Amino acid sequence: QVQLVESGGGLVQPGGSLRLSCAASGSIFSIKHMGWYRQAPGKERELVAAITSDGSTNYADSAKGRFTISRDNAKNTVYLQMNSLKPEDTAVYYCNFVAGLWRTHYWGQGTQVTVSS
């Protein structure tokens, strides 16, 4: 059974930084896409950043220039470095892997990021 375990969330002041990590455990093969989504209270879940198996990246406009997604294929881990955080970045952040022949989606349990003074 595949599990995605996230870490790195927390409370940070505006302008601060956080680094999220998401590691897969279990039998997971041929990971194609890795991504980070977020969901703020009362809002729909939205894509923050994604990275393909060849390292191509895609960012939401709100994340461009501030967030950096990276992956370690040997460790089946994806990271999200978040700098210059703003209160509007406050949300639960979820990692997502797309893997295998059938492009199965796996989700992490979510980690809370709160940006507040």
C-alpha cells in the first residue's frame, strides 16, 4: 500500500520561509508527476506547483518567483521551498503523485501552513 507522508508545515510570519517535504512509502513505480496543491478555508483545492519525471516544472501564478518545487527520484520525495510567504498562502498543502501505467493519483494527508504575524 502506497502512502505519502508530508512534513514541514507550520506557523511562519509574513516574509518568512518554509520547506515542505513529501515522501512515498510502499510499492510505487514509475512516478510521472509530483505536485503540491493547497486548499484554503471556503475555497477549492488548487495546484501550486508540479514537476514531471524529466524535471519540467509548472507553477501557479501566485507561486511564481517565490516557490520552488524539486524532486529526488531516488528517494521518491518531492519538496516545495516557499519563500516570501504571505498571509494568503495560508492553507492546507497536499502532495500528489501520479504513477504507474494507469496514472494512479496518490495524495498525502495534508500539512497546515499558516502565515500570520
